[in-house]
Amino acid sequence: MRYQYIILVCFLLFSLDAFGQNYALKGRVLHEGEAVEFANVYVKGLAKGAVTDVNGAFSIEISTTGTFTVQASMVGFKSAQAKVTIPQSQDELIFELEEMDGGLDEVVVSGTMQEVSKLDSPVPVEVYSANFFRANPTPSIFESLQNVNGVRPQINCNVCNTGDIHINGLEGPYTMVLIDGMPIVSGLATVYGLTGIPQALIDRVEVVKGPASTLYGSEAVGGLINVITKKPESAPLVSTDFFSTGWGEMNLDLGLRSNWSENIQSLTGLNAFYYDNPIDNNGDGFTDVTLSKRISFFQKINVLRPEDRLFTMAGRYVYEDRWGGEMNWTSADRGGDEVYGESIYTSRWETFGTWQLPTSETMNFQFSVNGHNQNSVYGKTIYNADQYIGFAQLTWAKTVQKHNLLLGSAYRYTFYDDNTSATSDLISEENAPSVIHLPGAFLQDEIKLTESQSLLLGVRFDYNSIHGSIFSPRVNYKLSSADKHTVFRLSAGNGFRVANVFTEDHAALTGAREVVFTEELKPERSWNMNANLVKKIYTDKGTFIGIDGSAFYTYFTNRIIPDYETNPNQIIYSNLDGSAVSKGVSLNIDAAWPNGLNVTAGGTVMDVSIEEEEIKTRQLLTERFSGVWSVGYDIFQLGLTVDYTGNVYSPMRLPLLGPLDDRPAYSPWYSIQNIQLTKKLGAKWEIYGGVKNLLNFTPAPNSIARSFDPFDQGVEFTPNGTVIPTSNNPNALTFDPTYVYAPNQGIRGFLGVRFTVSD
């Protein structure tokens, strides 16, 4: 198999080393004059390193001469660097390390819409660095989130592989996507908002679980994902990342930093993805993975202004041509009824920015505008849609004694038009695009009760031009220990969401099911409570352990639940006449040892259920347990890093086509596991390779019902649309690709290279 040859090449490359005369680089690592044992000392550009002994001493053999940068690091301390010339003089190299609070001091913006340290934020925010995602490189952030506890990328269609992001069991439309703190608000955001972002430009990703509607409005019911790009002044001059897999997928990320003038800094990014290799390993006659050609361009500028006032703007354009279907499908079959295929042309642009007003007060004007054009066919069903969203917001931040105030006003304009009944006048049957105006205002007050306690109070009022007034309050309480190594947070809040079925639920368009609306859909509302405890532990020998546990409870009214089961030939949409609940507990553990081993692991146990007419049912496509892990080990002497990542999911209830459907009603336990080796080649180059899906797990080959008859030519129906069991169709099935819970892509090797120029 191809992946075996790729891994063999990797090991051969990683085994190369230089030969020649050896020189000894010697020194000590100290803290306040005392020896630091188990500290890591690393020579940049040479992939050489050592660990200090009980006296804080180290010795590194170097086989070349020149001037190099040497770095000493230790968990719980700030890293220290020094220049050294080889051969070394007789003097020892001495590093004096300064103590720090580890990962507690990361700056976050998602919880309060203001830059604060993660430690001080009253809202629990999870932060994942770019290095975290490098442990399992993927073509998009959408796929990378598979290793975040409580977050699951869900594939919604076996044919076109469209998906969304689930947070604590809640579907993609409940998740808001932001770039640099600005909401890319749209029902399609969790599908297209997280693809095509050049990962070479990503600094970190912030995840907030639970309602954030008080600050961010509609769509932030289940949580939010904030992709923070690098600041131009701190980004590398050039950064490239290219990898290819044994299936023929190729992905390129490119980042460039430049100065347009003395006061204008620029960051340019490009992402290109290409996959054009139809594969049908499960033998159902359909492509296992959607073929895709995608190009994305990203541009960000910072303008240096007097008194360090902020002015930044960014824009992104994404174009994608993707299709999946029967193996003999060609573009000539697009929209026809002879060969089934799902073909989607997507053109999406976004622009957003922040301008700090030239006033004595801290006032920021923020905006985002995006346009989305989709030209798609699902078999012979044609779906063409245009969506334009404009968002503007003015905020004023003020600190008065113990009060940190944030006052804001916002306005959102949404235009949506498609060729479905969703945008037609029911009486005249003429086209009637949906236009929604949503002005709003919010107030937040963070009160510093004591040195260790703070209270956050927030309230938001919006007026939807169709649905009327919407009120969203929230409260957050934080208590930390004197040494700030233990933090407890308690929060409660309200969320709301206005749904658009056709932009959010791919099942409404694909397959042969008829879409039925039994009523005019009302906004969904939710109440959420969350308790969070964070504990940081530092041992005398330099080991670091972080524990982050949460318990959550979300109660929904007016929830919109697609009903696949009342009539197997229909998808019925209506507001729930009852309630829905998402509750559970999650635990994250981070650990790092001085010898280069680090482990991140997490698990979530949850119950997502729906209750109507005193009947409680489990939500479709929602697991009760999920677990993730990432294990990394740095072999400093070889400049080699080993990463082992994976996830595991418990059974989910799956959408069947009726009582005669003989497919399993629940998915099996399954796990996707990956391994990667990374080798540094000097200061600029890095090569990596490995194997994805080590266990070669794929869903059962009968996931697509009646894949041999995608246009239901052999299906008989009653006058009311019910399928009639026949000798050729004893299970009363129709063609349906929505029975999907995991990727169809099996084991594959990958090989990549990175090139970075810092200055």
C-alpha cells in the first residue's frame, strides 16, 4: 500500500544525521541561584538538545562550528535564550529562569469581548494553539476540531460530505463562528466558515461552550468558535505548509508578512486543496469521499496609529467546486435523472474589521459583511441560493473603581433568497426573498468583588423585524485561590436562535424525502447553567498537571427538531411542543514532563434528549460518551517529535426509514486514531509524515439506502406517499444518504513539509 512506502521514506529521512568532529557545549540552568533539574536545553537550527541533571548541568555534543541560539525551557518558567559560538569558550553557559503561571496567562477575547488573561476571565474559555492542531494536520479547521473535547465535526451526508460542528451534542446551527473576534454570522458559517482559512496564519482557536447570545446574539446558543489569526508584527516573514495523502489529497497553506508602508502592516494567506481521485472501497457504487477543488485567499492589514489606537481590516474569498455520487458521474450528468451526483459550486466572500475611535474613551467600531452564493444540485433537485449579511457594532469600555463596564449597540441585516418555497409568497407564488433587520443593545458589568472574586452581569435586548423582541440575560461568578492555581466558575445564561432550515440542514435538500413545514417556525430559546473547576499542579521535579472539569445543563423551548420517523418519506419541521435538554460532565487533563512527554486527554459524558407529550427520546446522531487524546514526545537529541492523536465515540441513534428498515438503529463504538513523526531540518525546514485512521475504521457498507436506485425508479408509493413493501423492496426503503455518523475514509499515509522564515 502507498502509505507503507510513505512511512518508510519518513523513517529513512529521520534517521539521517551529520558526521564530523564533535564539540561539547556545556552550561547550567538556574532559578534564583538554585539548580533546575530536568530543564530542556535545545540548540535551534541543529536539532540538538539535552536535559539538565540534579546540579542543573547539561552537555550537548555539536558536530559543526558557528554561532547558534540556545534555548532553555522548563514547565512553570519563562524560556530563556542565549547566543553561543562553537567552539565554546571555557566559560559555562548560564541560564537564569524566571517563574511564570504557565498556560494560565494566555490572553482570550471570546468570553467578554475584551482582551483579558484566561486566568482572569469569568467565562471559561478553552484555548488551542496552532501547535495543537499540527499534531494531526488536516486541510481545514473543521476537521482539526475532532481532537477537542466535547466538540465533534459531524458529517451530514454520505454523498457530498457536508457537515457541521457539534458542541456538547448540539448541532452546528447552534455554534457561532468568529474570525478575530468578529462574528461571521450566517447559517452556513459552520460549514464554510471553517474551511479555507490558511492554517499557516492561525495563532490560536478559542472555544466557549454554552450560550453567548448576550454578547453575540443569535446562533451563539450552543457555544462559539473564535479563530484568532496572527498579528502581522509577530507573524513569520514566510510560512508554507504542504502535505499529500495516499488517497491523492493535496493541501497547501501559504502565509506572507509584509509592510505596505511605514505605518501599514500586511498579512497575506493562501489555501489550496485538491482531491480528484474517485474511490469506492465500500462497494456501494458511490464515491467514499467527496471530490473537491478549493481555493481561498486571505488578506489582513494593521494600521499603526497615534497612541496605539487599533485599526485592523481583513478579507477572505473562498471558491469551492465539490461533488460526490455514482462513480460514473460526470459534469454532463449534473441535474439529470440518469446518473446520481451531488455537485456544489460555492463562492463566498467576507470582510471584517475593528476601528478604535480617536476619543479619550475606549470606543471601538466593529463590522463584518459577507456574501454567499451557492449553485448546487442534489440528484435532480436544484438548490440555488444567495445570502448577504451585514453586521455593525459600537462598543464603549469603561473602568470605574471595581466595575469594568462594556456597553454596546449592534445592527444586523440579513438577505436570503433561494429557489425553494422558503422564499416565495404562499398566495401569489412570486419570489419573496427573506429580509431581516435585527437592531440590539447590550450591557456588561464585570465587578471585582475581592482580589480573588469577580461577578459578571450581562443583558442584551434585540428586536427582530419578523419575530419581535428578544431578551437575553447572563451571570458569571469566578473564585480563584491566592496562588491562582485553582479557579472555580459558575455561569447561567439565556440564548436564542432564528432558524433557516435550507441553509442549516443538508438533509432538507438531499435524497428523496419531501420537506414538510407544519407551522411557521418560531425562534428557539434556551437556558444554560455551567460549573467549571480548573486546577494547576506543579511538582518539584518539573512535572505540570492541569485539570479542567465542567458540568453543564441546557434547557430548550421552541426547539426545531427535524422529524425523520413519523413518515419515512418526509422530513417534518416544526417547533417542539415540549422541551429538549442537553446535560453532562466533561473533564480535560493536560500533563507535561521535563523529558519531553506531554499528554492532553479529555472525556465528555452527556445526555441529549427530547420530551414531547410525556415521551422522552434520545436525540438522533448524538453520542453519550466521547473521548479525545493527544500524546506528544520530543526527542531533543534527534530533533524528532512523535504525536499520537485520537478520539472515541459511543453509539448514536441513527435515522431509519421505517419499521422494516433492517439497518442497525445505533452506530457501533468507533475510534479514529493517527500517528505522526516530525523532523526538524535546520532552522527553516520541517518534514512530517504518518498514518491517519490507524484502525482503518469505516461505517458499514450499507449506509446509503438503495444506493443502486438513487432516483427511486423501483419504489412503489401509496397515494399519500407511503412506501409499499414489494418483493424487490421488502424493507420499504427509498434512496437516503443521511444515515451517516463517521467518515468513509479508511487508513491512509501522509507526508508533508513546512518552510518558515522568521525574519
